[in-house]
Amino acid sequence: MMEFDITFLPQKAVKGQALAEFLAAHPVPDDSPLITNLPDEEAFTVELEAPWELYFDGASRTEVDPDGTPRRRAGAGLVFKTPQGGVMYHSFSLLKEECSNNEAEYEVLIFGLLLALSMEVRSLRAYGDSQLIVRQVNDIYEVRKPELVPYYNAARKLMEKFQQVKVLHVPRSRNAPADALAKLASALVLPSDKSTQVTVEERWLLPAVLELVPEEGEVNTITTNAVEEDEWL
């Protein structure tokens, strides 16, 4: 009997080697056109919805009641920007007593996600200036405080309902409108289950307002004189 060396090669290795040898023997020219006509294949196109933008911020402040008892009040501010350039503002007074800043940030993010889903938004980019909250919902930071765990779980479950969602950090300077709404809501004391309308208008400031005051010569004056009672008789 003769001796033979037997070498075992996995099937995948054989196919890979055969493919490499075929490509080496039949190189594709650099100027070869790309064939896009595939008669036996169905082509599918997926249109991605343009993302909405959500800017969110929470604020918590301490006030002293008339009886001298300190009390924390919290507010939430949301600013939605549509792909068509529309802007929507929302502001909430948070009812949770002794609400911390981090809890307020989580609550406003959850409110924003719920509102976006109610408007059938499927692609969303949410921007917040709390680096802690943004990194926690992106699983970069661990949620260590027990009181924040329910908020984290709720936010993550809502994020899974979107086709595409990103929660990104933004400097406070770029989040000024949401910050202003949150501080306004935290300062207002509203009756339970009530809402109020806040109107924001432009007003003249000095010196432009002086242009509205007429000149001295254009002012109509009325002169009165004191008379004795006898002069009327």
C-alpha cells in the first residue's frame, strides 16, 4: 500500500478559494458599467420619513409658602419642529411633589415621546441639555438612583415604538425656548386640572417707543381759569 497525505478543508474554505481564483482569472475592468437592469428581480424602495425635532427641558425650583413651608415646584417645556418648518410649543406644570431636576427632565422627555406618538410621528430626533439623562437613555451611563429607574424604563419602552429615534445632547444655549417654557411652568401656580393661555407679543422698547409720542407743538391743550361764584350770577 502507498502512503498518502490527506488534508481536510472545510466546505466554506473550498468555496471561498474557488471564488477568489475565479475573480483573479476574470478581472472586471475599471470602466465596466454597473448593471442595474435586473429583469428577474423585484426592486424595493424604502422612503424614510423626514425626522421631527423635539427640544425638551425640565426645571425644578424651591418656593416658600405663605406659612413659611418650603415647597419644590417643577415645570416642563417642549418645542416641536416639523419637517415643513412648523413650530409647536408645550408647557406643563408637573404635579409630583418634591420633584428633582433629573425627575423633571425624565418626565418632560416622556411627555414629548407620548405627544410625538399621538401625532403619529415615526422618525424623531430629541434634543436635551441634560447630559446625564441623554447618556442614560442611550445606555452610556448606568441608572443608579432607584427613583430614576421607572422613568428610564418608561422612556426606553416609548423609544422602541418609533421607526427611528435619537436622543441627543444639545448645549443649553440652543435649548433656550424649552428652558424658558419649563421655568415659566414651574413658576405658575394653577388650579388642579386647569390650563391657562399665555400670550407672547412684541412690544416697543426705548428709544423706539419715543417715536410714538407726538411733538410738543402737536399736543392739544385746554386752559382753565378759576372764577368767583358771583361772576356766574
